[in-house]
Amino acid sequence: MRRSLHFDEAAGGAAEALGGPSAADPEELISRVRADRVEFVNLQFTDVLGAIKGVTIPAAGLGEALARGVWFDGSSVEGFARIHESDMVLRPDPGTYRVLPWGAPERRQARLICDVQTPDQRPFPGDPRGVLRRAMARAEAQGHTYNAGPELEFFLFKRNADARDGRAPLRPVPHDVGGYFDFSPQDLASTVRADIMRALAELGITAETAHHEVATAQHEIDFRYCDGLTAADNVMTVRQAVKAVAAEHDLYATFMPKPICGANGSGMHTHQSFFDRGGRNAFFDAAGRYELSDLARHYIAGQLAHAPALSAVLAPTVNSYKRLVPGYEAPVYICWARTNRSALIRVPCTSPGREQSARAELRCPDPSANPYLAFAVMLAAGLDGIERRLAPPEPVEEDVYHFDARRLEEMGIASLPGTLAEALDALEKDEVVRSALGDLAYQAFARAKRAEWDEYRIQVSDWELERYLETL
Ligand code: GLU
Ligand code: MG
């Protein structure tokens, strides 16, 4: 049954009127919350695994929360404090105020994204948002703002009838029969996508494009690139909005990287560039190959050099490695190119005169990643390339999927890790990527992910039963 999202017609449904990105001053924010008739405010943050956490406060308590922060027990949050130092403080970031365009209008809720501090008011080193802030501050110190433009792919599924009452596990049941860029006004998916874009606009995010992706029931939403921190906040918001809107249509959305064997998986390709203090794109050089500057080339070389360790953070689930296989437009081999979609890094073509859009697109991230940690390690790997002035290898424009092992070896092309366990081994050995996470976030991440792998490793799958049970 579809319940409609509520839009504030009186305010024209405009993001600015409903707490758009400009509400940065605490006084102004409090009056805006009043004007928006918000009753509750969710104070959100993200744990190491990329799950949204939070506490809800009545709107009347916001002044206090902004002045003093909100204390919470961090010991029960994945990757946060140890028991004896469990108190943490949430510091709402006033610029992230948004009224949530779903839920009951009579209990209108807003959200604020928070930074996490220790009781002595220092940034908590295990806070993923803080990890990204640290990495971005390094780039800022060198005069560069890090920009990220992620492309989120996801599937919309119907709930199988027997899963509704718990008689069977949930299975991926496609709701449509569309393919890449298919568009039919009767198609439920195009209505869902339009509702997602509308909800995102209310949340202050302009979705630039939304389209059907290659696989049945697969879709993509792209929003405009922006600074890395805002982009990571936006990824969390988009994931929330897509799920909420899908539920309004009696569907569910999944960001699981590879829900269907034999079909394309879902990626979160991320376009990246650096702007200098004058707002000029430092990745652009009209005279460079693919119109890239030396800085961009070093950056790309850094990401190629650290690709195995990066994978653990960018493709962080057991299932992520079912996506990173030949034949489905996801990368497998560590190389770069202009148009080749099988390469790990692509340099998209830009129209003449569009120097601001010169960029490098990293294709291994998937939407199960924690975007704060993901952008932080991507940036750190690129900065390492810049600091060491690494040169990238020759680009590979052929489809690498068809290369045999000998050809790959001759050309010196290595593969991404084949499993989460291999990726975690690479991460353990990579000082640059580890130190970008910091000890606390690294330890928490590695512990949780090793446990995930160990649990998976001992499962007996349907595939094994079908293959071996009778034949052996
Ligand atoms: N779905 C593909 C992936 O897993 C990418 C398709 C595309 O190029 O947009 O990365
Ligand atoms: Mg895509």
C-alpha cells in the first residue's frame, strides 16, 4: 500500500525553505526549526561499518544540544570506545540540517549530521566523519579541496510473498523487466526514481541524473560532485532516501553489491578532482595526456599503487568480491584508461572548455562502503602518489577481461584481491592506507571484517550442495 510522501506545499517544497544547506548559524537554525514546525530532531552519525546511528531529541532541546553537544554511550557502537572510556559527545553540524520528507506530517522530523568528540571535546579519532576531515585537511594544507562525485547503483525488489510472514528467506525478486536507460512512463521504476529525485531535492541534494542500469531492477542516481565531506554526507542521505521511497512503493531497495549471480552488480564509481584556492581544477592541463595535469597523473598512480589495500575499504563485504569479476563492467585488473570500462580508473571525456570536469573515476568502490572511510583512503592513496611523484603505467585501452594470464603478466597488470580476506591482508600491510584510517578505526574495521569473513568461510552454500552432495 502506497502512503504518499508529504511535501511542504506552503514552503513550496523548496530545499532552502526547509533547512537547505545554508542553515549554519545556531540561532538561525533554531528559528528555522520552529518555522518548519519540526517536532523531533535526529542526531545522526555513522559507525565504522557505514551504518547510520543516532539519537532523537525533541526540537525544544536543540539549543542545548548545539551549545553543549549530546552525550551518549559509545561502547555499544561498532568501532567506537572501549568500555572504560565509553562516554562520547555528538556535536551537530548545523549546515547539515534537513527536514525529512517522509514519515507522518504531524510528527515532523529533521536530521542533523554530527561529528563525534571525546569528553574533553577533542575529535574522537574513530569517528569516520573525523577520519575524512583529517584526510581532507592534509589536502587543504597543500592548497587543494578534494572533490568527489559518487554514482550510486542499487536494485529495487519486491518482497517474495513467503518472506513476508517469515516462512522463507528474502529473495531478490525483480519488480520490472527494464534494461539500461530503458524508459517507459508506465514503468513503476520511473515513478519511484522521480519520487527519489523529488525527496532528494527536498533534502538539498540535486540529483543530476537517474536512470535504469544494465541489470533487471537495477537503477542509478548521480548527484553533482562537491567537496568530499558533503559528498559522503550525501551518500548516506541518498541511501536513506532511496530505501524510504522504495518502501513507500511497497518495494525494498538494496545496495548489496551483487544480489544476482550472472547479472551486473552495483558499484559506487567515484569521480575525483582537486580544486586549488582560486577554484581552478588542478587536475586539468590542456597540454597533458587526456588533458590531465601531472598532479592528476601522480594521484592516479598513487591509487593504482595502493589498490589492493584500498579494496578492503572500498569493497568491504564478502559479497563485494562477487561483483569484481570479469564480464560485468566492474573492474578486476589494476590499470587505467580513457574509455575502457574494465579498467580500475577511467578518465572520462569532457566537452571542450569544461576544464572543471577533468577528473579520475575510480570504479572499484561499491555502495556497501562507508563513504567517509572510502573517500579518506582514496584521497590518502592519491596524496601518497603526489608526494612520491609516482608515474602511472601506460594506460590500457583494450578490454582487459579478455587478456590471458600470460598477457597480463607481460604487461605487468595485477589483479584486485579476489576475496575480502585477500583485501584485508593487503590492508594490513599497507601503512599509507592504514594510517589514513588511524589506529582506532583500522583496528575496529579489521576486527569486524575478519569476523565477517570467518563466519562466511564456514558456511555450506546452495552451490556446494548442488555440486557435490550427490556426485561425491
Ligand atoms: N554496474 C557496473 C559496476 O558494477 C557499472 C556499470 C557502469 O559502467 O555504469 O561497476
Ligand atoms: Mg552505472
